[in-house]
Amino acid sequence: MVREPSSPRLSERRFREFVAEALDDLPDEWGELLDNVAIVVENEPSAEDLQDLGMDSGEGNELLGLYQGTPLGERGFGYSGLPDRVVIYRGPILRIAFTREEVVKQIRETVLHELGHHFGLKEADLPF
């Protein structure tokens, strides 16, 4: 009998703890560069965010995270914008990860991917 994989049951609190652990595992020198960045967890991306990215939720695409802000390399002298945001989406990650280990790995990769945008890397340059 073939068993269909299912998403692990994971509370919102535990998911947030995994995001915090991913941040704690970042190299120390990154800390100073994340001074004005808010890392937040949301359950699902908004329809507006999907539309802005040209994604159709009906196509089976999942948006796992989103960087909102001005990359470090594009900031001029005296930049004083609002804090940048990195959003990690709980629902999509839980839908694509079938074990707790996969959830932790996907959270880590998503955090690194979105922070890569903060550091100015383009989509094609990101490892995840």
C-alpha cells in the first residue's frame, strides 16, 4: 500500500521558534546588517502580494517568503526608510514539507533566500 505524505502538525508557536532558530544560526557578522529588518511569520501570502509577483495561486505555486524593502546596495547616503520586512509564510511551507526535518530545512532556506534579497542578491544568484 502506498501512503500519501502529509504535512506535519506544527503549532504556530513552534513554527515561529524554528524561524527564530534559523535566525540564531546566521553568522554573527550578519547581525549588524539586519539592524533595520523585521522578520515576521504570516499564515498565507495576500492575493495582492501574489498578484504583484505575477503569481497565480491556482497554478499550484507556493510563495514561501517575501522580502519587502530596499536592498543594502541600493541605499544612498543618509538612507532612513522604514524597516525592511522579511515575511515567512507558514501555510505554504507546511504544504510542501512532509516531515518536521523538512519544515526546519525549508524555513532555514527561505530565511536565507529572503535575506539574500536584503543583501542585494538577485533571484538567479540565490542558492535556494
